Amino acid sequence: MEHLKYGQLDVSIAESATALGVAAAEDFAKTVRAALETRDEIAVILATGNSQLPFASALRERTDIEWSRISILHMDEYLGMSEDHPASFRRWMKENLVEPLKPKAFYGVLGDHEPVEEELARYTKLIKDLDPVICVMGIGENGHLAFNDPPADFETRELIHVVELDLACRMQQIGEGHFSGLDDTPTHALSLTVHALLRPADVLVLTPEARKAKAVKDSLEGPITPLVPGSILQQSPNARLYLDPDSSSLLAR
């Protein structure tokens, strides 16, 4: 595995997306095992999406993680969407992680709860009370972190908010096969803020695939700017970015 440094950010380039998932799962396991040595229970924040599938698969293969002592939170859900919808992130979490791993608890973001202010307050309290030890996320095709599309709010200290999804983000959801067209794709979502995503002591950012190559290049080689949300990682010493040959292909190394 190749190792690079961009600002304060450690970057690892694996030989394949599968190898990326295995390496990230190994580092995740080390973090949670260490945390469970000093705490009876812990919480983690995990991401959804096609780019997270190699990591989810690697987690399911491991037998050294005490999931009965771990609660799972996630980072976003479409506004107004029920968990029965095929594109629901709660559904993704349950099918890919919760049902096979059987954690102590899963706290889904209730995108269809009304009023939405109650859900924002509930999830804010969960994050504060559970104080997750690690966050695992990716970088989107438009450089977003969770659903913090450009220009992202780097300054807010809120933990979750309602966001409007930009066109590039919505087109990514169509490209991944979650929706048949733009008219079917939601325009708003609930998302953890950039501050909430970077708040845990350990942050793993898993970003394979060629479609992410430009966002990776802009995040690492350009200035730190809300117009490229992933660029904030350059000043995040608690984060590690995992790439594969495709997503790292545009880097000028």
C-alpha cells in the first residue's frame, strides 16, 4: 500500500477497492477494540452508498469486533423518505450492516419524522450522549462530505441540519441507480454537519472508484475551500483517506 501526506492528512492507496475495504476494516477494528478496553459500550458513525460496500463486506467477514457493545449511528437521510423506500439510507444500513452484524443498537435518522425540528433535536442529543469514537465516511463526486454539498458550512457547530442537495449530488444518486430520473430524486436531506463528521477522535474516509478521481484531486491538491468540502480534510490530523488506483489516478504524485 502506498502512503502519502497532504497537509495534515494521511492518505493510503490500496491496490484495489476490495483491498481498500479490508485495510479500512482492519483500522476500524483496531480503533473500536482499543476503545472497548476502557469503555463498556461505544458508538460509531458509519456511511452508506456504493463506495462503502467493500468496507461493509470486509466488516461482515471479521470475528474480532464485539458488536454487542457497539451502537451504530449514520450520517444522512432524505427528507420525507420512509425507511421502506429502496433508496433509504436506513434501509441500506439495516440490510448491509445492522442485520448481519447485530450491533447493540442502531439509531437511524428519521427523514420522514414531522416536525423535522424534533428529529434534529433527537439526533443532536444522541450524538452528544453517545459521543462516537470513530466516523467512517466517503467523498462524493461533487466533493461533498455526507450531504454537505458545496458550498459547505465549515463554521457551524450544530451537529445535524437540513440541507438542499445540489444538481451534481442528485445526479450522483441517479448514476448509482437509486432513482430513475431527476424528478424522482429528493431535493433536501438531513445530514450530519462537517463539524459532527470530524468530531470523533478517528475519522476514516473511504473513497474508491474512478468517478471520484476529480473530487479527490480537488480535495487534496487545491485550496481548502467550502466549494470543495473534502478539502477540509487537509487540516484534519485525526482523519485518514483511503483510495484505490482509480480514485487516485489524477493525483500529481
